[in-house]
Amino acid sequence: MKTLSKGVLNFLKKLEKNNNRDWFNDNKKEFKALETQVKAFYNELFTMLKTHDDVDSSKIFRIYRDVRFSKNKQPYKTHFGGSFHRKKPQLRGGYYLHIAPNNESFIATGFWEPNKDDLLRMRKEFEMDASEMRDIMNEVSFKTIWGNLVGDELKSAPRDFDKNHPDIDLIRKKQYIFTKKYKDSEVLSNNFLDEVNNSFKAVRPFFDYMSDVLTTNLNGESLIK
């Protein structure tokens, strides 16, 4: 089973202090070796995800930052990141793994940027009946792993929704995300890959529910042609 070496986090720590092209070019050989190790880890996670979900693609993000429209002109990211996509349109949601030093690693899952139609469909579902969503979020084993739902939200109700609705806390959200943080010692442990995979596996009730919502109308009729 693939593991991550201490060198991965150490390199990222050094990059935080030397985020410039000269230093990076001088240390590019070390980076390329570590990048190969990290990609192997992400690829094995992709293989493991496919044993329990229909995940059809993955993307490991490059270390280089796009600084054209950013106030932050540092040329390199100080983390590794990769996402895994469920087969669409039948399945919805995705997985993300973020590797960073100083106990800043985390996994995330859910809906980062739902399109306008999907967001309205979710809100309408919660307006009609949010009991199934609450049952999923409050199930003991799920909550132990993933904690509380997070994500950006409106300060009040969206247009045409009642601000006093009993489920307004769900309706006003713009993102529906669960995250889990990891210490450096956990990232470097021999069972980290298993731990991440099992945590992703545990989120399936949420994904199964959301996929059903987003592929049907409010009458339960399929939207997939």
C-alpha cells in the first residue's frame, strides 16, 4: 500500500519559505521525485475509490499557481491537491484530497460550486422536506467521521423562500460540503490511504441522496433522458 514520506511535507515547508523560481529550479530534481510519489498515492486512492463508487476520472493539480489575476504573486502552491469525479449525469458530487504541512491537510467532499439549477433544486427539496438530509447528517457514524455540514451561505433567505422556514439553515447555503482535517503524523502513517478511502466510503448516503434529488424533479420523475 502506498504511503507518503516525511520528505513530501518537508519539501512543502521549505517551499513556503522559499517561494521563488530560483529556489524551485535549484530543487526541481527533488520536487520531481516527490511529485512521482504523491501521484502514485493519488492514483492508488483512485483505484480504491472505484471499488465502491463509480468514479470515472481524477485530476492531480499542478504545483504552479496562475498569478495573472491574483494579488498573491507567489509562483508555487505550497500543497498538493487532487480531485476525483463521480460519473455524471447519473451520480453527483466529488472527492478532494489536500496534502499540506503544519497539520493543514484535509479531505473534502460534496458540492463546491453547484450550478444555478442544481442549487435551486436542492433548496426546493429542503423546503419541501429536509428530514432525510437531517437523518443522514445526524447519523452517529457519519457525524463522527465528517462532523457538521459546512460551506458558504447567504445571511438571510434566498429570493422567494421564507426566512422563517424551519430548515432555512439548509436552504440558505450556497455550498454543501463536508471536510475532515489531518495532522502531519496522520498523513505520514501507514494507514492514511485506508483512512481516507474509508472516510470517503462513509459519505455515500449523502451522495446517494443528493444524486437522487438532482436527477429527479419534485414529483420524483427522472430528469435523465
